[in-house]
Amino acid sequence: MNRLQLSDEKSIYLQIEEMIEDQILRGILLEEERVPSTNELSRMYAINPATAAKGLNLLVERGILYKKRGIGMFVSAGAVKQIVAQRKSNFYKQYVVGLAAEANVLNITKDELLKMVSSAMEGKSTL
């Protein structure tokens, strides 16, 4: 389990949720594998077990994790696909829509914008 650097920028339970998602995407936690319990998380990060539970329960509500009574919580089959789909949707809403709006204001054509994005993805810093 990777160490989480808790910050004051975001609620701790949301950071727990993101950490578990990141570990699923990176293959650290595999589908059908047990995730740390609320008590384990609370000890690891010196947080209230209720806070850890809130982060895990958000993932249960979304179907990323599921509970096995008396055993713990596990990564659901299809969790990776679900996380990727949700993050792509969020990426579109948070970045692409604003990018396209700003490009329109600056009269940047679709082709120019695609070239800029392509250059950025290739690590080039020139226009």
C-alpha cells in the first residue's frame, strides 16, 4: 500500500477514495482483491475510522468496491473500466470544455488546437 500524503486542500475521505482508485488503476489493488479495512486505514494515516469508512463507502456506492460480510471490502470486477470511464468524463468536463471555449475566444481553429494538444502530449513546448 502506497503512503498517502494527506493535505488540507480536500476532505480526507475524498483523498482516501482517490487513493484507492489510483491503486486500482495502477494494478496495486486487483479486481476481486481485498482492500484495507477502515481500521487499517485509520491506523495507517492516523485518521478517524469513520472518515476512512466514508471514503470506502463512496466506492461501494459507485460499485467500485463490494462488501463480503465478516471478511471485508473487495475490488469489484470491472472496477478499472468504471474508474477510467468516470475519470474520462470528469476530464472532459473539467478540462476539455474550458479548453475549447478558450480556443474559441482566441479564434484558434480546430486544426491548430489539435496540433497544440498533440505537441503537448509529445512533450514539446513550442507552438
